[in-house]
Amino acid sequence: MEDEIIARLRKLAVATLSDGCDQIAGRRGFMDSGIQGRVNARKFAGRAATVLEVPCTERLKPELAFDLIDAAPRGSVIVISNGGNADVAIWGELMNAGAVANGHEAVVLEGGVRDVELIRSQTDFPVFARSVVAASSIGRMMTLARDVPVQAGGVVVNPGDYIVGDADGVVVIPPEHVQAIATFAEEAEAVEAEMAAYIREKASMRAAIDKFGRA
């Protein structure tokens, strides 16, 4: 069942899934426009494993992030939040290598990424982040907790939420609504494909809207 729903989500657009969150869950699912594909910006889908970081002036390594990368189930989307500080990198080459070695799906960062050229040249692992910045987190941030709700892109991400990313951005889907949202998106995309074909045939946007009763 889990593999099936992930496979369905991989085929669906973030934009349509976002509409499904609006309609089915009755709440926003999309992360704000600052969270973009910064490295290897390809489609991904998986379940969230989370880390919370907070400001700190001690020179501490992000130990809980290291532990999460090693311990989270294969196929996880790692979501790390530092509260939106775009001037601190909370992901780099070595953490990326660990995520790839452990079979994870992608990372989403409410914060920055660095070592972009190395990550791009060595892997195809998708990194979606608020920024690209050189500054290390050591002496600026500490990992406070893992497997807890975090804020990313203006949305609360709970451990186990479904996370999907593509060129339009990232959407967060609550597990209790994922089947209904996937079905909504599948049906919506089928109708939109018919509408696009009808528009091309008739060379009329209005004719398609009148025929299908939606825009």
C-alpha cells in the first residue's frame, strides 16, 4: 500500500496536489515560493523525517541531523528547519553523501544549502532549500530535536507527512487525506488533459470552459 501511494504521488503535479489539499484537507499544503529546487531539482515523493534547529553560538555539530540521516526509513524526505535563516547553510556535501548512502529520497530545507557544485557533480539527489549560502551552521545553529513538527515554507510538517516536490515547488500532504487527495489530483489532471486537447482543437479557451464547466 505504501509503495502504491508513493508511486501515484510521483505521477502527479505539485500544483494539482496543492489544489487537492485546498479542497480535501481544507488547508494550505504548498510551501512558499522561497523553497525552490537548488540542486538536482527533479520530481520526488516520500514521507517526512524531520529535524529542528535553533540559534546557538556554541560550536556544535548537527548531531541529531546525522542520527536522523542514518536512522530514518529508506525513501524518506529529510526536512530540516532552522526557522528560516537563509544566511546559514544546514546541508552540505557530507550530509548529502549520507542521505544518498542511506537511500533517502530528497531533502527540503527551511534554511540554506552549500557545497552545491560538489552535490551536483557527485549525485542526483534533490535539494530544495530557501537559499544557497556559504556559511556553516557550526557556531550559528544547533539541532534541538528530531522527529518533531517543524515549520518549513510557511507550512507545518509532521513526521510521516507525504512530501512531493517538482519544478513548481513543494507540497505537504497529511497522511489521513493522502488517498483522497491523490484521487482528486488524478481526476483533475485527466480533465485538464482533455481540456487542453479541446482548446487546441477549437482554438478557444471559452469553448473549453463552457464544455467542461471549469477553468
